[in-house]
Amino acid sequence: MKFSYKILLCSLITMAAAFGIGGYFFVNDVFQASLEREIGQAADDSSILKFAFETAALNIPSKYDILQNSVIEEIGGNLENSGQGSRRLLRLCDEDQKVLYASDGFLGDTVLLGEIREQVRAYQIIHPDRHYYIQTGVMVNALGRTLYLETMKDVTDVYAERTRGFAVYRGLTILILVCCSIVMYIFSYWLTKPIRILTGATKKMTAGDYSSRAEQISSDEMGQLTMDFNHMAKVVEENIHKLEDEVRAREDFIAAFSHELKTPLTAVIGYADMLRSRKLDDEKHFLSANYIYTEGKRLETMSLRLLDIIVTRRYEHEPQDTEVDELFGYLKDLYAERNEVPVLFRYEAARIRVEANLLKSVLLNLTDNACKASEPGGPVEVRGEAGENGYCFLVEDHGVGIPPEECRKITEAFYMVDKSRSRSHNGAGLGLALCVEILKLHGSSLEIESTPGEGSCFWFVIPWEEVSADGTAEKT
Ligand code: ADP
């Protein structure tokens, strides 16, 4: 059952119960008040008749000291017809509860007689043949006799009034419920609108439209729920895009890897086949063997770099306090021997929290690339500057440069701007990809500025880290 129908049903049940119970008590209360009034009137009538009987008994001349049954009958008859416009219903019984006089149509039983006492007005409600009567009874003392005087008052109208009250109230309740159910349906439809909007958005998301959002139409709890849903949808969408990007990157990686593997292998197999199937002169023999060697070396470098990337991705990062002097000292020693491209070093002393070996690998890759891009020429400059947010490393060259559209791609695995030039330098397009992975571990990223024909500058910032008292590092 729909939620809006449930709201409607619950409201209707509550209203029906409230109106039903309230109506019953209201109509019954009015009825009880009317009945009490009728009982009071019947009792008053009964007292008046008692007084009239006693007065009449005293005034009727009698030759006996005691009231005769015939006199009682006569007074009873007079009293019966003494009413204004209507005939009274009364009954007179003697001390032994023997009926002395009874009006025509007096239907009451004699049960009430047992309850009549001196100064006590007894009454009961009797219900013969769809009629309701109040039967009252009093004790009458006249001329030495004690009699019982009973009256009957028709109160059928009062009961009919109650029945009519219930019927009117029932009709009114049904009418109100019908009107309320229309109003409540509109309200419940309006109240559940945010739920319908959310359901629609959920269905769209389930069908694959992750950009779908629910419109927020209120600022109450439902509005808060919509906001939370939209936030959740945004996070899901971002994660899905991230996963899609990762899958695409992996596929690209595998395609590039197979391509990079196939090219040198084809050449290696071709030259090896030539060596084993033909007798070559010394020069061709050397060239073939040399080709196999250099391509083999390239494959070796490629497999080592790949291994490095995979290891770095799964690596448990263990940074240590390191003097930048140590890193620059290592590079200086390495490039002191190489004279093709001069490498200049300029840095500010500082202590940073890094893994020295990994950072050396990054600086070495960037400096190597800069040297390759500068050949012949130079110089290449490697700088270190202490900044506000961290320590900045810069590797700048005045070499071939990189076209702007390539700058974004060169950090992808196997990407080379000039493939033949890179391959001639034993490159496989994995160096920068490795640098990016290592810098990620250090909370940093590789930035590139380059102008084709003028040179490039690669730089990254290692954030300052505070060493807490227990020795664990916290990022600032
Ligand atoms: P490789 O092993 O081929 O050097 P890298 O990932 O280190 O792979 O570099 C990817 C490509 O980026 C290189 O092939 C080269 O074309 C380009 N590149 C990298 N550094 C520079 C630079 N300083 N100047 C010009 N091009 C560069």
C-alpha cells in the first residue's frame, strides 16, 4: 500500500474513532439529561397526586372511620381524569399489594411495590411493546389506611430522540469523514511529494544515470533527507567516475605495455633469427648482436621501472627526517663525472621528512630527462627552495621543451613525446609515471611548465611535517 494511502487511512481511522466515541458520549449525555428531567417530573407528579389523594380522602364524607375500597376507586377515577388535556395512568393498591384501582393501559408489574417505603419515591423504567415508561410509586396514608399509588409516564419520545441523535450524528460523521478524506488525500499527496521525487531519482540512478539529483522542495526533515541523498549521489558519482577512470587507465596501460613489449621483441627475434640462420660478416654480426643487446637492455630497464611502480603503489611509506644536503650531495656525485650537459645545483639547507631513496629516484629521473632533452647544450639547473608550504625542488633545462597539449600526458605510463628519441635514450615512458607514484606517497604532485624550443621546468613541493613527541609524523 502506498505511503500516502497509509497516512490517509490512519487519519481516517483516528477521526472515525474520535467522532464515534465523542458522538456517542455527547448524544448519550443529552439523553441522560432529558431522562433525568422526565424522572424528576414524574416524581413531582407522583407527589402532587399523593397530596391530591390525601386531600380528597379527607374531603369525601364517609360514614366509616376507615377508607373504603369503593371510595378509593372513586378518588382514583377522579385523579385519573384530573390531568390537563391528557389522561393520567395510575394504579392504587392496598396494604397487601392488591390492586384497588388501575387506569386502562396501566402495564407495569408489581415489582416496584416492594421498593416503596415511607418518604421514599421509587421508580423504574419499563419497556413494553416499543414504548418506554417511567413507573413511579409512593406510599399514601389516608384515614388509617396505607396505600400504594403508582403512576406511568410515557417517555418513548426521549428514547426516540436519542435514536434520532445517533442517526444524525452517524450521518454527520460519515459526511465529515468523506470531506476530510478528500482534504487528507490532498495533504498526504503533498506531504509525500519529496518521497516520490527521491524514488524517481533513485530509479534513475539505478538505471545508470549517476548525475541524477532529487529536487529539494522543503527545508524540513524531508528536505534534509533530500540534501543527504544528493550528497550521497554526488559521492557515488565521483567514485564511479574514479573507478571508470582507473579501469580506463589500466586498459590503456595494458595496451601500451603490450605495444612497448612487442616492438623490441620483434626486432630481437628478427636479429636472433638472422644470426642463427645465416653466416654474417663481422660487421653485420656485431650490429645484430648489438641491437639484440640494446633492445634487451631497454626491456630490462622497462621491467625494472614497472616493478618499481608496482612496488611503490603497494609500498608502506616510512618517511624519515632527511637533510636536503644528502639528496643534493648524491646528485652532485653522480653528475660530476658526466660532462655532456653541465648540471648546476643551488639549494637552501633544510630538513624534510621523506624517504630519501625514493626522492633520490625522482630527482634522478627528472635530471636525467632534462639532460636528455638538453643534448647537446645545457645547462640543467637543479634547485631547492624552502617555501611557506614546504620545500620546493625544481629541475630546469633549456632543451627541446614539450608542446602544451603533451604536458598532461607525459606522466602517463609508456607515454613518450618523441618515441624514437626516447627509445634511442633507452626510455620506455615510465620514468615520470614512477615519479608521480613516489610523490603521491609524500603528499605531493609533479608540476610542469614548458615552452617548446625554450626548455622545461619540473617542480614539486614536499610539505613540511611536524614530528610529534611519540615520533609519528603529522601533516600540516
Ligand atoms: P622516458 O623513460 O622515456 O624518459 P619519462 O616518463 O621519464 O620516460 O618521460 C616521458 C616523456 O616525456 C619522454 O619520453 C620525453 O619525451 C618527455 N620528457 C620528459 N622530460 C622532459 C624534458 N625535460 N624535456 C622535454 N621532454 C621531456
